[in-house]
Amino acid sequence: MTGQDKPHAHVGFDNSYARLPDRFFARVAPTLAPDPQLLALNRALADRLGLADTLRAMNDAELAQIFAGNKMLAGADPIAQAYAGHQFGGWVPQLGDGRAILLGEVVTDQGRFDIQLKGAGPTPFSRMGDGRAWLGPVLREYVLSEAMAAFGIPTTRALAAVTTGEDILREDIRPGAVLTRVAQSHIRVGTFQYFAAQDDREALRALADHAIARHYPQAQSLDDLLIGMRDAQARLIAQWMGVGFIHGVMNTDNMTISGETIDYGPAAFMDRYDPEQVFSSIDQFGRYAYANQPNIAVWNIAQFATSLLPICDGPREDAIDRFTQIVQGFADRFDAEWHAVLGRKLGLGPDHPQAGTMGLQFLEHIARLGGDFTRAFRALTDGGLSGFEAELGATGDQALRDWGMMWEAETTPETRAKMGQANPVRIPRNHQVEAMIAAALSGDLSKFQALSHALAAPYTPDPSLSAYEAAPTAAERVTQTFCGT
């Protein structure tokens, strides 16, 4: 028997998705990695998942075998999930997990979580790809997803990263790696689209029932499922924008039903504020620009609604009318969530009637003065209007002064003291992420470890971490990010 055939340790798996009909997935084992080496293990997350005792009993070599997929935890039932999707608006009828393998689900007192290996080898959905990942995107997703979790924003998580001991051919030869990703689930808008496109109503109904039970147990109907998903996305994207995050590839196969951030391929955080900012090298027309993310969410949610129509009870026209109203309700939901985010960031509070107006005016001032998004909000947090003026070199700017007088009148020292909880000191800046990857490719993981440490408590000032607060110089500025497949 191979190492894959032998269970290595017991974990309390309960694999509900693998109990769905066979057409939902393909059963496939990870490809053996020749010489896996452990790079990182998120022990705090392991503890949350109830895995700490199991993993603590293993040495690094044993852990590497587990997280490369060479050895299976007892109870794992590895599968690759089927889904479809719109990619940059173009329909692709079959996508699926081309380089990811879901090991199974663990149930904790905080909920049910998928454990998935990303980069574990080819699957029936690989579309002629090698199913592998290379080191750069693995470390990038590890850092960005864990930073997002530290911001308090719903996201997939990184449990572990390993190198595989093999070379991966992309633009050139690069070291192979595997990321162990954790999610509330990997059910996507594209999962529903996959079965809707085939008019497989039995599968659609089973999937809807599964999604409701797993993510929206209070839902009594498909209308409730659509409302719950819509509201989760409105909240998520407002939170993204509050930290200057640009997903970069908001295809329907990259939008989860749960409302978690997923797939950090070309994702990036803004330095200088620009509502039209795009980083993704493949987003040539700005479809997924920073300020366009709410519009894309509406488009994606409309595709989700369309995929539910075949299993709606009653006349189709009535369902279309109801679903249209629900989708159109996104604008109000997003505005409420976005204004609440801005209210917290400005010390006005989430329910202040002027939060939206004053927040958007403040953003206009940052854009006009060429300010760094994160540093501008933090300067206002730490130094008030004079701090913001100093950060942007705008002392004496009358328009800004007029805004500042209004802001001071609408806030108090007590409300302003809460701004630090909404305005991070540190974000995963693109130039620092790229420097971390370059160092790792030369065998130096110290930058990865240091950056991970700096982002673990992003709202807490720490003079020893001041280097991570700096905006990039002109020479350091990163203008493009890449999917990393």
C-alpha cells in the first residue's frame, strides 16, 4: 500500500458534501509529492478546528506528508468539486477544482469547515493543467487571507503551506507548493450555475437544501436563501472597500454562497487611493476595479438568482419578479453597509446620518491630494485633521479645512477614540508581498515570517513594525498582480 492508502491520524471528519450525488464531484486522491517540506502551520487555526492535539503529536516531516496530501487523515474523503462560471462575463460551462482537492469537513463548536489542499495535483477538471501550485501564490494567499481574517473580514483561511520538492513549469521553472485552505464551504455561485445550465433540477434542489442547511438555516424558501446571500455579499464588499481591497477576479466561480472572500490570485490592497484602481494583469478593461466591485456583485447575484429559477415553486414570471426585486435591493443594502463602514472609520459611528456623505467627501479629498488610502485614514485617527493635513502635505487647504470643521463638530473625543478599531495601521502592501516572495524563492523565509507577524494585529500600533506602515517609493510600487495558476 502507498502512503495515501494508510490513514495517519484520527480527525473528526463529517463529509456532508461528499454524500451528495456523484455528479457533484469527482473522487480523486492527491498526487504524491516527492519531498515535501513544511513551511508554515497555523497552530491557532488548528486549535480552532479541533486539530491541535492531533497535529501536536507529529513532527515537521510528518506534518509535511499530511499537508502535501501524501498521507490521509482518517475520515478524509478526497474529492474535486464540479462547478461552472462566468469569467470576465464570458460563460464557461465546466470549470471545477482543477488543482484543489477537498479532504473533508470538520465540525466544531464554531461551525462546519472544509479542509482543502490547493495545488495537490491534477483532477478531472484540470483542463490540461498540471494541477500544481508554485511557491509564490501559495505564500501570497497565506499572507493575504490571514491578514483579511485579522481585519475581521470573512475569508477562507490558511492552515498550512508546504513545498513539494518538485519543479513547476510556468513562465520558467519554479518550486512547487501546496496550500491547505479552510472555508465555511467552497460552494460558489458557479456551483449552482453548473447544474442550472444542465437543467438538472434534482441536483439544484439538493444543492439549495445543502446550502440552506449549512449557511442559512433560518431560511424558509429560495427567496430567503437569495436574500441571505445578497446581504452577506453587500456586507463583505463594503468591508473589502473599507481596507482598500481589490479582489481582481470577481468571476461567478470566485463568489461563495457563504459570503467569504475566496481565491486571492491577483488580489491586492491599494496604496494611493484611486477608485478606478486595477491591479490584475488580466483585467484589461477595469471590470473588477475597486469602485466597480459593488456593481459586479449585483451582476453575480443576478446569475445566482437565475440559476435558482428552475426549482422555484409557482409561475416562473412571479419568481422572476420576486428575484428581480431582491437583486435590485442590493444597492440599498450595500449603501447601508458601506456608510456604516465609513462611519466607523471616521469616528461618526455606523448609524450616523452623515456617515455616507462625509465619508465620500473624505475619499474625494484623499484622491484630490494623491493620498495613500490606509495612511490617510490612520493619520486622521492618530492626529485628527492636522495629522491628516501633515500626511498629505495639505496644510492650509481650505476645502479640507471646511470638511475638517464639520467632522470635528459631528464627532467627540470618545467617538474618535474608536477609530483605531476600524483603521488598520498595517496592510499587506504589494511591494512587501513581492519582496517576501522573492526572498522565499531564494530560500529565505524570514520575510514571510516577519510579514505574517506584522499583520497578525493590524490595528495595533507598534513602533518596531513601522517599516510595514510605509507606502512604497516610486521604485517599489507594484502596478500589476497575477493569477498565479
